[in-house]
Amino acid sequence: MSPTSEDDLFIREDQVSADLAIVFSSAGLQVCARRARHGARLYLRGFVPRLLLSGGGSSAKGVEEADTMLREVRTAGVPESALLFERESTSTAANALNSRDLLIEEELLDTMHTILLVSSEYHMLRVRLYMRRFFPERMHLVCRPPPDGCRRETWAESGACRWRVKQELELYESFRAAGLLPDPD
């Protein structure tokens, strides 16, 4: 199944407690900061005991995505002891693969059952598909985008959101055509 419209990209699932939240970076620093603040809220509200901040790219201004996320979660009050960092990724696929490898290296993956995925709502289809590709089949993956930003209910009202969603659909379709993404359920 392939999305037939932009709306098919959006995934938001009910909140559950989990073993970890993975916060996916973005080259857009405001988007990156929004995702990090949401990850911090999930931690501070007790939904997860730990955050994994994933992303190593830089914005057009040369600011590291990881530094933006780290600043946001520290400002929100998340302690260092609750943080894992993956600073090498420059794509969504690399976020998923490198996050998995870090969890294996830290000897945490085998102890986990549920992971919250934090990214923009319009980005979640691609996030979920890459996570399913690289993480164990037994893992329960729950899409928990921030409550603000480009959302299914409001994306068409903003020129910036329309542009982002159009770009995401084009990326999704090109990756599917190249065989780089598995089929969604």
C-alpha cells in the first residue's frame, strides 16, 4: 500500500508508557526544537524513563541538530542520566539504524518492549517503516508526534506546512520506487 494523498503520511497514536522515546532530528531547527521539547514532556510526565536523541546533521546555519535537541531537553529539566545520544545520522534511515546499534551497544535493546517515536506527524509513516525495518519485530513502536506544528487537521492551512508535506510525500514515493522502504501494513 502506498499513500494516495498527503493525509496518508500522518500518524498519531494513543499515548502509552514505554521503555524509551527516540527523538528524530530535523534540518529545520525550529522543527528539531519542537520535537525535542515534546520528548522532554514525555519524560517529565513519566511516560518514558529515558530519551534517545538521534541526529547528527547541521542546519543551513551550521548549527548541529543534536546540539539544538540537547539544549531544549536540558532547558526543560531532563537530567543527563536519562539521555542517550546518537550524533552520526543524517537521514531518517540512519536515525533508525544508528539508534538500534546504540541500544545494542548499551545492552538495552533486548530489555525493551515499547518505544515511542517522536517526529513530526507528517514524517511518521517513513519513521515507522524504517524502524520496522531495523528493529526487532517484537518491538511495539508508538508514533507520538508533538501536539503542535504541521498536523493532519491543520497542515493545509499553512503554506510552510503544505510545502513540508509535499516534500515528504515526494521523498516517500521516491524511496518506495527505489525499494528503500518496506510496504506499510
